[in-house]
Amino acid sequence: MKWLTKVASFFSHIGTAISEWLDKKERTTVIFLLPYVTLFLVFIVLPTIIAILLSFTYFNGINVPYFVGLENYLHFLTNDDVFMQKVLPNTIVFSVIAGPGGYILSFVLAWILAHIQHRPRTIFAIILYSPSLTAGVTMAVLWKVIFSGASEGLMNTWLLNLGLINDPVQWLQSADYLMPIMLIVTLWSSMGVGFLAILAGILGVNRELYQAAYMDGIRNKFQEMIYITIPSVHKQMLFGAVMSIVGTFTAGSIGVSLSGSNPTPQNSGQLILNHIEDYGVLRSELGMAAALSVILLFVIYFFSWLFQRVLSKSGDQ
């Protein structure tokens, strides 16, 4: 028990030294930040480090992992035809359309809502924001009902009644239709936290700036948006851009939930996150899954950095 007493005394001395070094205000700040920092280190930093280490190993979840170097990464570049021909192109197309599309839609709708009265603005904001909270439930119920392959499905019923099709279409099992439906669902549920941040930023712009701008020659709402609104809310737009990028690249459950299978039919809706689940859960090749996770991490970081540079420059101007 003596060693426990020594350890306790050691940490007690450290705590005393830290307390003496920090004044009362800084000590309060540290106390309030400590829970967040602890959770961030345990659930974000530590898993990330473990994933990076596992990406250089072969690990099936049972045996002890052993080092294989860059073999996992080379596998996706040279041997995994599904990744290079389907998963990577699908992810790029999905991200290029859904990411900027959802981001632009968030800004436009936030800008429109900022010009209406308080009560209807609050109602419409809740209506637009709610799909981002209930996307998983509604995706499994609402969208499957709409795009059901049976003749009773809403889309098939409408098209059959209009005489545009003769037989029911298997919307969610077709390689031609699954990706467009995924994009529709994603854009429908893209009004999340970034949308609220942009809306709050627009509402917080000083009204005197608009009055001064009209005195200086601005004549319409479009010029007002370009020269006043966007430069004033570039920080909120930056936050919305990062949230949109992360949400788009980490979207994986959409295609699987709609089609009901992983891999999706003919891999038409297969994204990187689905491929990670395929390797990690279905095949128990955790080293491969970790390598894919690291690739996804760096892709997200690159695009986040790119958006930060672009929006920071536009804000400075």
C-alpha cells in the first residue's frame, strides 16, 4: 500500500503546483474544458490513432494483428476493382453533387427565411431542419413507400395513372435509379446544423450596413447578398461548408437503407463508408477497413482545408 500512497502524494503535488500556477479564472476555464477534452481524446483522438496503426496491419478481429506495411493501401489501388471502378467514382459523384448542392441550398433557403417575419420564419426553419433529425426513420418508411417497386408504390402509381410507364419500376433495386434517389434524399435532409448557423449569421448582420450600402449605390437584393450578406457571414458559411463536407463523405447508410442490402445492387450506390462496413463487418478484415477509414479521413481533411482557404479569402475581401 505504500506505493499507492506515494502515487497519490505525487499526483497531489502535481495538482497543487498546477493550482498555484493557474489563477482563479484560468482554473475555472480548465475545469469546464476538462470533460470535453477528456471525451475528445478518448473517443476521437485515440480511435483515430488506433485506426492509423491498424491500417498497416492484417487484423481479423481474432488473432493478434501483424505488420504488413502499405499492403492494405496498395490492395485498393491495384487489386480492388470494385473500389476503383464503383466505390471511388460513386463517392466523388455523390459528394460533388450532394455536398455543394446541399450547401448552396442551405444558404439560399436561409437567406430567403431571413427576409420573412419572425413567426413564419421559425415555423419554416423547424420544417426544413426536422428532416436532418429524422432522416433515418423517414428514409426507412417514407422514401421506401414513395419508391416502392410494387404497383402500389406512390411513384409507380402516379406514373401508371399518367400512362408514362406500363409496368412497375424497381426504383430501389435498379442501378440506373438508386444513385439519383440517394441524391434526392440527401438534399432533402441536408438542412442541418450548418443551415441553422448560416440563418443565425444572416439574422445577425447589422441592418445599418444595408442602409449604408443602398446609399452607396446598391440597387437590388442580389447585390445586397453578394456585397453585404456573404462577406458578413463567411465564418458561418465556413462552418456550414465543413459540416456539409463531413456529412456528405460520411454518408453511407442511405443507399443500404433504401436498397436493403450491402453491397447495394450492382454496387450502384456503394460509397466508401459502405465499403468500410463491407470489409470490417461482413469480411472481418479490420486492417483493410482501417486503411479505408484513413483514406476517408484524409479526403475529408483535404476538402475541408480547401473550403477553408476559399471562404477565408472571400471573407477577407
